[in-house]
Amino acid sequence: MSSFSNKPSFSKKQMNLKDRITIYEVARVAGVSLATVSRVINNQDNVTAKTKQKVLETIEKLGFRPSAVARSLATSKSTNIGIMIPSTGYMYISNMLDGMIDTAKIYGYVTSLFVTKRTKEDAKNMIELLIRSHVDGAVIYDDELGTDEIMTIQNYHIPLVIIGHKMENESLGSIEIQFNEPVLNVIKEYLGKGNNDVKILNILNQGRIMDEIRDSILEYGKNSNKNIEILNYNDSYSLVYEGMKSYFKNHKKGFFVCPRDSLAAAVINAALEEGLKVPDDVQVLAEVGSKYSYIIRPEISSFSIDMFKVGSMAMRMLTKLLDPNDDSKDKSVKISATYNKRQTTK
């Protein structure tokens, strides 16, 4: 058992956030059950004086501040779970959030939502807000975050599930969602047939996952001596549509890789407006598909992952991390996207 005879020193910023100690850590260090810690916190009588003193000393040494989960064991109040995601304006994120919330309701959790903008600085600010909120656990999907930022959260002893990164330790689980390899395989097949006209729509602040797909395609093109063209746009259907209409006045063919099916629709509509045929003249592929992929005509070839299932799986994984008696080993799961070939590719 670790010694806590000397309190650790903190930087000014760390003191503002305070080292995040949970009831689970108190129970582990004191060598008692969660229920015992809860009884002490709630001033219940059915604890021996010796045990109560031991728990109180541990609370003092660790600097523990009782939160919702500590009291819930005695009062039946729900555990508070933080959910950190980018804007829910994207359908795949909304579907994932629905999966998290539906599963949280089953377990009786209260959820607090932390919505980030598409910048790393805002994501860092949301991390601080999440820590200050004293949530009992968190599920985070934000593809602006790197490993260092995520480990900052871990320093505050919050049971955590990360979506989009492969990470794992005692109180950290992850669900890796893999779009990069499936998308690259389709591009490799296309270029392997002697084609040399792949165009990538590069969208400002599109996120780490999309950046990785772009970089892997560019790297493959370089290694195979294929010319890959980058078309830079802001994240707007109307701007992409107008830009592609101008592009198609002088370019009459190409294989266009788009981050999402809504932007793929802009490319398709611009091509059709200029009298081009899809997929005979122009082929269009969406990296992330939603219901729009099969609502729009022609139907868009795209990649899909059941994001509702991902959200639900993440919340169930967090439930196991919140239980100190659960020794489950499956703290890292990988889900690969499925390619749905439709009418916009040959």
C-alpha cells in the first residue's frame, strides 16, 4: 500500500483544478468497501470507530471531496457521467450521443454534456471544465485531442473511456474507430488499375481522423508515384458546391474523396449541374456515411460504423471501470468501418 505521509506539491494551475480523487481510490487505499466509505461520508452508525477513523484519515490525506457517486450508495442518487463531444451538428456524432444517453439511462446515470468547438484550445478548456465539475466518470470523443491531453485527464483519477484513440490502463478504456485503413484500401484498388486522378477535399478543422485519412492517401500516392490533388474548402455545403461548379468548368473527370456524405452531395450536384455524369465522368466517395448516403440520388458510396452502438458500448465499458470489483480485461476495442459501394463509384 502506498504511503501518503507527505502531500504532493501542485502547480498553481493544478491547485486550481485540484487532484481528482474518487471514492474508488479512497476505498482502495483504506482497504475497505465502497459501501463503508459511503457510510462514513453520510455519517451512518453501522461502522466501527476504528474503521471510521481509518477512512477519515485516508480522505484527509488524499484530499478527497465527496461527489455524487459517493452519496449515491447511501441515498440512491445517480452517478454523474461527463460526456465530451464536438458539435452535435454532425449526424454520426448525434447517433453516438444517443447511444451513450440511452445506455446511461438504463444504469440510472445523470449525464453532463461538454460540447467542444473544432479547435484544440477549446478542447483543452473543456477538459478543465469537466475536471472542475467533479463528474464520477467520463466518455470522451474529440478528435482534436492527443494522447498528452487525454493523460492530463487521467492525472485526476477519473474513470475514463476514450473513443477514437487506442489507450488502456487500470481506469482507462478505449474504443478505436478505424476509417483510415478501409478508405485507403479502396483508393489503392482504384489507383492500382492505372488511374491517376484522385482528388481529396481537405476541409478546415475537419478533425484528426479525417487528417489521418488524407495523410495516408497522400503518402501512398507519393510512394506509388501517383498524383493526388488537394482541394481546400471551409466546412460548408454551399461553399463546396459553388467551388466545385467552378472547378468542373475546366476539369471534366476525377475520383473525389470527401470527408462526409453531405459534402459529397455538394460535389455530385455541382458535377451534374455542369453536365457531367456520375460515376462515368466523376466518381465520388464519402469517408463517413450517414442516412444521406442512401437518401441522395445517385446513392453515395461511403463508409459506415454504427455510431449508436459505439456510444452504447462506451457507456457500458465505463460502467465496468466504475466498479472496483470488475476485473474485465476488454478495455480496448477496435471497430473498423464497412465499405458500402453504391452508385457514385464504379
